[in-house]
Amino acid sequence: MTPSKELEELQNKRAGLEEEAHSLEEMEKSLEERVKILEEKLAIQELEDHNQAMLKAVKELESKISELENRLKKPPEEPETFPPPEPTPEVTETVQEEPMEGEVEVTPIEEPAVSQQFEETQEDLKKQHEKKKRRIF
């Protein structure tokens, strides 16, 4: 093969490779743009889905608010009245009887002690709450 012919073949091969490289670069740019477009479409779809879920939640809350407001405006059909508590008889006399078979002996609980403990606990809680309020401010 002559040197000029060999040079010509090498130049043709180089030109073909440069053309292929240029074509591959264009394909790469095109594919990168397509990836960006698809990513944007996906992001938009995710935002639309999120917005739809939020809109649904907002509508449910608005519906609940409306229902509660209607319940507040509507006068109660029957006012709830509770019968006055029956006075508890005070135990003044203790009668000792032997329990029969199958019977259980019941002793009354002293209510004043229980209610007094409850009231003391409530007062302690209120004091602690007040102390916490003072610490915050």
C-alpha cells in the first residue's frame, strides 16, 4: 500500500470516528434533556398528588367544622338532666352478724377520707401547674 493511500484511509477513518463522536454527543444531550423532562414531569405529578391529598384533608376538616357549628347552633332537643344524687345513709351502728355459707361480708368505705385525698391531690396538681407557669414566664 502506498503511503498516500494509507494516509487517505487513516484520514477517512478519523473523519468517520469524529462524525460518530459528534453523533454520540448529540444523542447524549438529547437523552439528558429527556431525563430532565421526565424528572420534571415526575416532580409535578408528585406535587399534584400531594396537593390532592391536602385538598381532601382540608375538605374533610371544613366538613367537620360545618357539622360542629351546626350542632352548636341547633338547640338540644332534650336538655340533659341528671337526678340529684341520693344521700348516702351514714353508718352509725355496726351490727355483727355471722355470714352464712355462700354470702360475702361487705364493709362500707369511708367516703370522707377518699374525697379528702382526692381534693388534696387536686390542690397539689394546681400548685405544681402554677409553679410551672411561673417558670415559663
